[in-house]
Amino acid sequence: MIRLERDEMTYSVKLFFEDGHEAAITCEPDEDVITAALRQGLILMSECREGACSTCKCFLADGEYTELLPFSVYALSPSEQEEGYVLACRLRPSSDAEIEFDYPFSMVQQYEETERRGSLDQIEMVSDTVARVVVRTMAAQDPMQYLPGQFVRIALSNGVSRDFSMANVSDDSRRLEFFIRVYPDGEFSSYIARSASSGEGVTLYGPRGKFILRDHDRTPVFIAGGTGLAPVLAMLRRLAADRPAQPSVLIFGNTNVGDVFGADELKVLTEQMPNLQVVSGVINPDDSWTGEVGTVTEIAQKYISGVDSSQFEYYYCGPPKMIEATTQMLESAGVARDLRHHEDFVPSRMENDNG
Ligand SMILES: Cc1cc2nc3c(=O)[nH]c(=O)nc-3n(C[C@H](O)[C@H](O)[C@H](O)COP(=O)(O)OP(=O)(O)OC[C@H]3O[C@@H](n4cnc5c(N)ncnc54)[C@H](O)[C@@H]3O)c2cc1C
Ligand code: FES
């Protein structure tokens, strides 16, 4: 009798991955999907497990839930929730369910988190507001292997830790390159710009994230807001090495002319990739500015209006407001959700806002 009641309350959850792979788990009534999958040996993509980071965002194709556990609107917007998206770490199904994940099954156990010690190797301001930082990991550990677009959490020796996306591709050099926006009152970034010195120790946790290049035939359109260029640079550098003839588009937006960075890196990439088109814009131009004017979302909208958007696959990255505006713009343009991939640079101080 007891066993019958328990079976009745255990839900069967089917998981569908981007590469067509399927997996099945069971979920207890008081269990979220990430926890249930872990109990059954599947490490689904997740990071905070508190509804803050959006790494576990997925689509509930079938099934019900009463309400999601508390989460931040920066991780899942009301419109995404209305559309059927959920956060697997916040979802306790109240029926059998089917869930679609926008990454291949090979990601499920492949990228277990590791911890590495490293040191700050180079720190230089590359615009009025952006620092380029190179971290070198210790020779005693294997070099970190990651996919272009992924990020790590960097912990400073003063205890402050933040997430940053690698701008270079993974290799044996032990060098990880980052582009960090410097906020005057930013605990991490102002320390990096004002106080950190070369050789200082850091701890890296990762790699993390599922903002990765999909191996599709479509032309990638990258939309980068400010330091959202970092993971996009890693993706473009991978394409330049593997598929230099690949037609690609980069739309890069900044607020002020003084914020713009990355000219040298983009010059090398356009030389390596003859079919790469780079469109750069700022919101506040000055007399010297010859590029586009407007928000990066407006510039992207101008670019894609009138083209058959189903030929493209969209990768966009930047601060939450830019991500929300770009998602809305692409939705309005009729871009299918499986052709949109984004990384949201949710500031850590917003991570605990429940929405
Ligand atoms: C997955 C992921 C990847 C990331 N990758 C990068 C990266 O490659 N490069 C990068 O520069 N950042 C990246 N970020 C953001 C980064 O982790 C920090 O949140 C950011 O650098 C601010 O940290 P801080 O300690 O300097 O500022 P905090 O001390 O956390 O914030 C201080 C103040 O800075 C201001 N502030 C902070 N963030 C913003 C914002 N987005 N918009 C407006 N004001 C803000 C606010 O006034 C805030 O009160 C990423 C975030 C995530 C979640
Ligand atoms: S792991 Fe679910 S929102 Fe971060």
C-alpha cells in the first residue's frame, strides 16, 4: 500500500537534447529536475541552482507544475515563462513531463567543474572602461579545457568572486584571456583596475555555461554588447582556426566611443576570415565616430530586417537589459527559439532578486 502511494507520486520526466538524444528520469514531488537527474547519475547543465544564473533554462514541452521555486527575473523573464521556458533547478513537476534542452547530450557529464589555482599575468586598460586581463594557470595542474563561449568564476584572494567569459580558445598555453568592464563601485572590477598586481594569486572554478557554438550550417550572427564581445571573440577565433571561409556577422555595440575596445583583435579576425562582416555602433557618438549609431539591438534589427532570418543562427551576449531587448526583437522578427543562444552577464548583486 505504501509503495503504491509512492509510485503514484513519482513523475516520469523525459529529457530531450539538441542532438536528438533522449533520457528518462523520475522526479519525486519535492525534487527539482536538476536534483532528480543528479540522483540518477545525470549532471545536467547548471551553476547556481538557486534560480539566478539561467544556465539550466529549458523548455517544458509537456507537463505541469504548480509554481517555480523562487528565481530572478534576470534568469527567466515573465515573457519566457509565458512561452513555456522554465529553470530546471526551480522546477518541481506536478505531473509526468517532457523537457527540451538546447545543448547536446555530450555536455551532460563532460564538463564537470574543476578548481584551478592561477595568477594574474597581465592587466591593461584597453578602453576607458574595459580591462584586458590574462590569467595563467599553474603548471602543476592540467590546462583547463573548455568550449569557446564558456566562462569561469574567478575568486580573488580578498574573497570576492565573479563570473567572466574566456575570450581565447582553450589550448595548452595555460593562458586565459578576459575582457572586464570596470565599474567605479564594482567590488571585483575596480579592484582589478586599481589595486591588483601582476603575479597575484586567483582561484578559477569551471568551465561553466552552455553558450557554445552549434555545429549547424547556418550563418552565425553574433550580437555583442560591451564586454559581451569576450565569449564571441572565443567563438570567432575557433571559427577562424577551423572554418576560416565561414560567412559570419558580428554586430558590436557600446555606449560611448571611449568604451570601444577590441579593434586589434577584430582586425586580425577579419584578415583571417574574409567572409566575416563586422558592424560596430555606439549609442553616444562624437565627431570622430564613423560607425553605426544606436543600441546594439537597434543596429541588429536594422541588419536583419528584410533578410530571411531563418538562414541565420543568433548568438548574443551582454548585460540583462540588452539580452531582454534582443530576445524581444528576435522573437518579433520570427526567429525560432532553437536558433537563438545567449549569455546574460547578470551582475552578481542582482542574482538574489527574486521575481
Ligand atoms: C555567465 C557570466 C559571464 C560574465 N562574463 C563577463 C565578462 O566576460 N566580462 C565582464 O565584464 N563581465 C562579465 N560578467 C559580469 C561579471 O560577472 C560581474 O557581474 C561584473 O563584472 C560586475 O562585477 P563587479 O564586482 O565589478 O561589480 P559589483 O560590485 O557586482 O557591482 C557594483 C555596481 O556596478 C554596477 N554594475 C555591475 N554590473 C552592471 C551591469 N551589467 N550594468 C549596469 N551596472 C552594473 C552597478 O552599479 C553595481 O551596483 C559575467 C556575468 C555572468 C553571469
Ligand atoms: S542553475 Fe538554474 S538558474 Fe542557475
